[in-house]
Amino acid sequence: MPELTLSMDVEVPPEQVFAALADWSRQGEWMLLTDVAPVGGAAHGVGGQVRAVTGLPVGGRRRGVLDTFVITAWDPPRRIDVRHTGKVVRGTGTFEVVPKLAGSTFVWSEQLDLPLGALGRLGWPMVRPLFAFGVWLSLSRFRDFARHYAG
């Protein structure tokens, strides 16, 4: 299963980083080209469900890839694990907040079950740099979002 792990230092305490991260309805403010919403409530805890659409805005709505996921581990202010349950995006993800002397490090990891079987695995080396750049850009935006996050 292909894996991608990237991290970004954030100059605020882990509790603030975690709170900003777990504010699902505001993730679209920092996650590149993505609208995110909890399904049926706040989605704070194991079993919570979240829906995200990544793509371009068309006619007032975002059109693109639907990513649904279920929270499988919830350990504030340190970690959220998810299982992607969509038709295209499948696998697991981890958002981890690691305390540092001057704030925190946010680590984003994905283990992806690629679509299209062998063709998806063959294409991953070409897609991975673009995917990694999108995650890195989102992490950079998150750093600024978390710095000013007030809940």
C-alpha cells in the first residue's frame, strides 16, 4: 500500500493545533481545493463520520472526488486516525500532533489503497509528487490557520 507522510512545524501548543485540525467544518479554509463537513454532528470521537469533496468550484458547488471517512482513533490533543471509505479514496490516514519546545509538529500520513488495481499502482510514482505538493501546500496553509485559530 503506497504511503505518504509529511510534517509541518506549528508555533502553537498541541491543544490549539488539535482543536484547529478537528474543526472539520473549517478544514476547507486550509485544505487545498476541498470542502469538508462532519456527517450527522460534530464528528469528535471514534465512529464520527466526515465528508470531503476535493475539486474545482463549478456553479456554486465544489465538483470533484468525494472522500468519506470514519474516525477510528481519537486521542486529543495527540492523534486522529481515519479509515477512508469512499469509492475512489480508500485506505487509512493519521493526523498526529507532536509537542515541541516551541510549539508542535503536525504530521499527516496516508496509506492509500489506490483505485484501478495494478494500473493505479503503476501510476502512483507519477501522481505522488503532485499529491505530496498538494498536501505540503495544505500543511503550510494549516500552519497559518492554527496560529490564528480561536475556536
